[in-house]
Amino acid sequence: MSHGPRSGLTAVSSALLAMSRHLEVRDVLKTIVASARELLDAQYAALGVPDDHGGFAQFVVDGVSDEQWKAIGPLPRQHGILAAMLHEATPERLGDVRKDPRFGGWPSAHPDLVDFLGLPIRDGDEVLGALFLANKSCAKPEGTCGFTQDDEELLGILAQHAAIALTNARLYERSRELTIAEERSRLAHELHDAVSQKLFSLRLTAQAAATLVDRDPTRAKGELHQVATLAAEAADELRAAVVELRPAALEEDGLVATLRTQIQVLDRAHGARVTFTGRGVKALPAAQEEAMLRVAQEALHNALRHSGADHVDVTLHRRGSGTVLRITDDGGGFDPRTVRRAGRHLGLVSMRDRASGTGGRLTVRSAPGEGTTIEMEVPGG
């Protein structure tokens, strides 16, 4: 290694501490990749987590810009050297990856990789992912690998700790999912015990009013007043329960991490590509974070269920002294005026109420055949 013993040990320690700080799987993956690239002085680094269908459930890169990554296109499949690392669970150190007989090429926008060091991340017999580095920043004769045996051993140590961090992150996310499921179950019981009983009483009172309306109008009027009271109480009970549905993840992780996790789930569950970018946004007041999350959920629901979009993109970023949430799809679009006249709001009224209720504003831009952009801006962040 080019580092001295003290600086090398400090770098390893910093990398391991950075991995242990994160609980979200995506954040752990990004930290592993960035730490490996910096530690071994490589130009590029990547980590792929395999799925069960010959592809990758997640693929994180470092050293490639967002523009380059978009131009590269779809995620790689499990073939060639990546497949060897995953299926044979053996390290790979090559002087020129392009000359390896297993090399299958890459897209035209892909950066040119030469010397290569990769190895699996394992938890016992389970391979959690494939971690690799390319283009060591050092002088090297043509055809030789800049990565050394020492580099391979160091990356192996990092991979062992990466497996622990990744396993812990997965356990944390599973635990949080169970907590959310338990909370939903509790609220379901509360709705049944409170709102359902109110609605049952409302129904009986309305039936009584119907039987009295001809023979005793005065009593029927009293019963109808009771119907109104019970309806108002039921609405209050329901509203209180809905308020309690603020996601636990929002409380613990904040808006950016919660949006990222939910969008990853939607991306896996739908045929459309769903992406998220969060830039420079600090913590917002709880009411604003919840309003933004609900607007994002409503807009994503519309885009994925009704628009026929191939791609839905969500961004959260600073603009001036405020924070902007933008949901853009390339679907069929609509005429907002026609939607209003037809009495179908697609949740727009609710979204506008949420925005204005937190001191923000909602903008909707759409036209038939031109997709839809929904933008919510709030002060602060």
C-alpha cells in the first residue's frame, strides 16, 4: 500500500466506523463502496446485491457521476466476472479485465475499466454481494495489475466488516417493518372499537328516524339531530386515528431516508422505473416532513396506477430558502381543468390542503400526452 502503517490503520478504522454508523441498507452499501474506493485509491468502485432472477436488487457505484450512470442504462446482469464472484465466491485480481475470457463487454457510456480487484461479501455460506474496484491510481506496466496482494487482503477485511454492517442493517429494517405492522394492527383494533361502534349506532339511529318520520315528526327530527352528532363523532375518531399513522420511519430516519426506502420498494414492485434523488436537504419540522411524505405518496399512487408511465422520478432539494419536492412522470398526463369539471380530483385537493397547511404551495403541470409534474415547496430545510 502507498500509505504508511499509521495512516493506513487510521484509514481502515475510519472506514469501519463509517459503516457502523448507518442503519439503512442503501446507506450502508454506499458507505462500503466509498470507503473501499478511498482506502485502496481506485478510480471506480461498485457493489452489487443479487436478486433471485439473475440480476441485482441493488447496485451502488462510486466514481461515476449521476449523468454517466443514467447514460449507462439498465443494471448489469449476473454474468461474466460478476457471476464468478457471486457463484464461486472467490476473489478476482486482473491486470486487464477486458482480456479475461469471461468478459462480455459493457454499454458504450460505461467507463473504461482496466485493472480489477473484486471479491464476494459473505455471511457464512451466503453471498450477500459482489464488491469490486477498478483502475488503481498508481504507475503500472501495461498488462499488470496495480492492485496488490496487500490490497486484496485489506479489501477482504473490509468485506468481512461490510457483511456484518449489511446484515445488521437488514435486521434493523426487518425489525422496523414488524414494528409498523404491529402499529397498523393496533390502529385497526382502535378503528373497530371506536369508529365501527359509532357507525353502528348511527345506522340504528337513522333507521329509527326513518320509521318515525310519518307518525312522529318531532321525534324523527330529534333522531336526525342525533345522527348528525354521531356522524361528527365518527369523523373525529377517524381523523384522530389517521393522524396517528405518521410512519415510524419518518420519526426515526427523517424524510430523505423514508422517501428513499419507500421508492425503492415501489421500484421493485412496479413495472415502471421509480427513482429518487435527495440533495442538501436538512431536517424539516415534523408537520412539513409528514405533509411532503403524504403528497409524494399520493402523487406516486396516481402516477403508478393511472398514468401508464414508464418512469417516475422523485427529487427533494433546496431552492433558495425553501425545500422543493418534485414528482415527475412520463405518462399520459391530463387536463387539470377537465379533471375538476368531472369532479375527479386525483387527490389534488388533499395535496393542496397539505401544502398550504404547512405554509407551502402546490403546483401541478400536466397536459394530455405530456406527462405530469407535481411540485410542493415549503419554507426552510
